[in-house]
Amino acid sequence: MARSSALKAVPARFAGWSVAWVAFVVAVFAWGVGFHGLGVLLHNLHETRGWSIAVISAAITTHFLGGAAIIVFLPEVHRAFGLAATTICGAAFTAAGIVGWSMAIAPWQLFIAALISGGGWAVTSGAAINAMVAPWFDRDRPKAIGLAFNGASVAGIVFPLLLVQGTASIGLQATAILVAITILLVVGSLAHFYLRKGPADLGLTADGGLPAMPRSEPAPVQRLPRSSLIRTREFQTLNAAFALALFAQVGLLSHLLTRVSPVFGASGAALVVSLTTISAVAGRTLLGWLIGDHDRRIAACGNFLVQSVGVGLICISDTPSAVLVGCALFGLGVGNVVSLPTLIAQKEFRSPDVGTVVALVVAINQAVFALAPAILGTIRDVTASYTAPFAIGIAAQIMASFIVLVGRRHRAADEG
């Protein structure tokens, strides 16, 4: 009878999918302001205030490095303050950060704004999105993670256009204030209503199942210290592979518009960059539905190699059709480079350690890719061509494809 009553109490719609959609919305604002919006701010501040690109770029690097320092400790922050409260604070920091960027009257003030916006980015981006979704899903985690992280790609389609048009119509400061108010209202409300409870609070387990009746109280599982996790071959290969892949990806994305502008013109280049982002949504969605129980390191290897082929076409050709195909192939893997580390960690580490592993990988990767736009831009200036920077991107992606398989071979030997 008790079991029957429990069955009746289970809601018709699994609440985990509502949480995944909330994570999608959080990702839209996190990447919209904390990633894609930074390029718009750089362009506007350089054009309207005459500050050097180098100084503004240094502030953007500060944004990412400051965020990386917080992400390392995000699991502890979530345990201390709760997922909902942390996300609401992240929304407040993101809102204050974009307003601070817009109101800076001297370059040094950008670095203060960058530390604030970096704090918001840290608790609403990759590791935070995984923390929202992971407790609700096991079997369906690839689909749920794919859905949530598609918000990052949608941000790339919507936010640059929104910020550019808003700035042209009402000015940068007014646009920033409107975006800040929207973030506080939308993200704050969703976090309050959907992120305060986990599946256990509703009497559920991952994927909407009912908990089994335990014969005895299970012993608590101890989390491994960070030092032990970092020493594992699985962590080292996962981290190194995706650090290289993200270095290439973020660096190339930051220069893609400039690279394809001579081929398509300014307006056409913007559409081509949008095609890249749309391809990212398609690639992540396909992976989420098709990967199932297949080896996720092999999927990552294939993802890197497909991207390297696309970058190769962009690198060697100025033919519009070849560049379009190259952007589409590159874009197919863009979203997966962000979401695959969480899916690989789910399979290779114990459940209590997954959040720590993901936070460490995201933090280290972010510290690495923060340097990519400046490094590739400097090489572009020295060589007066994008051939060398894009060739470096290809090399990094190919190296990542080999490194990610090293961890797979190691596991296979251990299991054998």
C-alpha cells in the first residue's frame, strides 16, 4: 500500500527536465554576458573611448582567470550555501559586472568590473550547469546536458546582436542596465523556484526512478581529495586534451569574424559566424541523442578531428563554399567541447567525485583558453596572416585527439 501511494505521488512530468530547461536559460545569460558579450564590449569601448585593444583584452583575461580561481572551489560553495542561493548570487554578480563594464570611465576600472563579472561567470557557467543537471540524470544525462549547454550556443546567436542593436539605439549603459535587470528577474526567479530541491527531496532518484527500499543504512562514500584526483591518468588526459581543444576553439572563435570578413564582407561574415553557432547546437543535440553507452573518449577524438578538418578548410581556402563548409564542420564540434568533459567524467569517476573533477577541469581549461585570443592575435600581427594562427589551432586539435585516447587505453589495460 505504501509503495502504491508513493507511485501516485510521483508527478506526471519528471521535474529533472524542468531543471534542465532552467539550466538552459541560465546558460543563455551566463554565456551571453560572460563570453559572447565581451567581444561586443571590447569593440564598443575601443571605438567610443579610444582605449587600446590590448588593455581591454587584458581585462577580459582577468575576467576568465578570476572566474577560474572560484570554479575550483565551486563544489564546496554549493555544499555550503546551496545551489539556488549560489546561482542567485551569480546572477547578481553578472548583472553588476556588465553594468560596471559599461560605466567604466578609466581603463583601470575595467579590471574591477572584470573581477565582478568573472565571479558571476564562475558560478553560472560550465561547472555550475553540470551541478544543476547531474543529480537528476544518469541514463539520460547526455540528452539533458546537451539541452542545458545549448543555451550557450543560443547566447552566441542572440546576445551579440541584442547588445549591438541596443547600444546603437539607447547607448551602452542603458542596454547594460536593462540586461542586468532581466538577469536578476529571470535567473533569480528560476533559481528560487526550481533549484532549491533535488530529486531526493521529491522522493526520486536519477532519471525519475523511485528509490529502492534499503535493507540497511548505506555507509557514506568519502570524496577523494583533489590531489588524488589530479594524479590519475584519467584526469590528466581529460584535462590536457580539453585544455588544448578549448585553447584552439576559443582563440579561433575570437578571430573568426575577422578571418572570414574578406571573403564574405562584414554583414556576410556575421551570418557565417551565426552558421557556426547554429552548427554547434545541431552537433551537441545529435551527440546527446546518439552517444548512449558508446565510448565517450572516442566521441571526443572524432569531435576534435572533425573540427580540425573544418579549421583546415578555413585556413587554406578563400573560396566561399569551402569556408562555409569549414565553418559548419568546426561549428559541429564547438558545443561538444564544452559538454563532453562532464559526460566523460560521469563514466570514469565515482559519483561523489564527478563535481570536483568537472570543476577542476573547467577551471584549468578556462585559465588556459583565457590566453588564446591574445596569443593567436599576436601571431597574426607578427605574420600578417591568419595561416599560422589557424595552423596552430589545427595542431592543438589533433594533439587533443591523441591525448584523449591515451586515457582510454590506460583504462582498458587496467580493466583487462
